[in-house]
Amino acid sequence: MKSFNQYEQYADMEFLREYCLREGTIRHFDKGEVVVRRGGKIKFMGVVVKGYFKYTVTDNDGNAHVTGFVFGGGIVGDFLSTVGADSVGADITAATAADVMACDLQTIKRLFIENPDEFRAFAIGLFRQAYMQYLDLHTKSPKERYMALLKRCPDILNHISLKEMSSYLCITPTHLSRIRRELTFGE
């Protein structure tokens, strides 16, 4: 589901995908296996070959919130932790059994140094996606955000649960159910 992570429409990710597929090693993750916890350091970046991953943060009350997904063909990792000294901002967990063609961070850093234009495009694409999501959260209604997600990824519900989707959209499952009912039955 390439259209989920919008940064890929602004940055040509083929150089990184091809590199990981050619130079990486396969890593398997069981469903529910945590790749890295928030505050930790990730050890790789890679292409999801099978399955998908979700990114979550936990609030002060212990509630987990989905902040992102990476599906087959997407790049799993943490950009800021990879290129800088930052710790990972969200838990990264295998939402299903998943395989990744992974490259270690030193290899990825070297690739970015050797390809500054691609690095810049990747960074700008990630920033643009984060900024647009932030603006959408403040300017669009939950219904508008849901409809935009369905337009971009019509088969998303074949991949994630309604609970995961409602968390990603920053609404309750009950609110999402009401939106879906309204769209289906015109209530």
C-alpha cells in the first residue's frame, strides 16, 4: 500500500529500496514483536517485504496511540535516530508476522552521505508529511480525515483494524463507527 505514507510521493525512495533489497539481510519479526521502544536506538532501516509495522506512543494514562504504519514495500525505521543522535520517538511493533530486508545504520548513514540529493528529498518528504498531518488534525474534521485516508488508500481496512484506524485518526472507535454508519446509510 504505497500510497499510505505520503512522503513517498515527494521523495524518490527507489534508491533506498533498491539498496536495501540488494545489500540488506532478511530479518523476521513475529506478530506483536517490538522492534524498538520509544527512547531506544534502532539498529537498522529496511524495506518491508511481508507484513506491516505500526508506530505507537503511550500517553501519561497508559493509553497507546497509533501514529503511523509501514506496509509492504515501505521503509521501516526511524529517520531522526538513524541520521542523528536522537532516540526513537515511538514504539515500532510488527503488527503481523513480518519480514524486512534490513541494512545496519552505519550502512544507511553512508548511503545518505554519498547521495545528498536523495537524503535531502527524503528529509523534506518526511517533514512535509508530518506538517500536513499536523495541519489536517487542526483544520479537518474527523470525517474529512477519514474520507481523505480512504481516498488515498481505498483498501486500508483490509490491512488494519478499525481500532487501529480510529487511533491513527485521533478519534474513538465509537466516533469512527458513527462516521462509517453516516457515510454508508446517510444518517
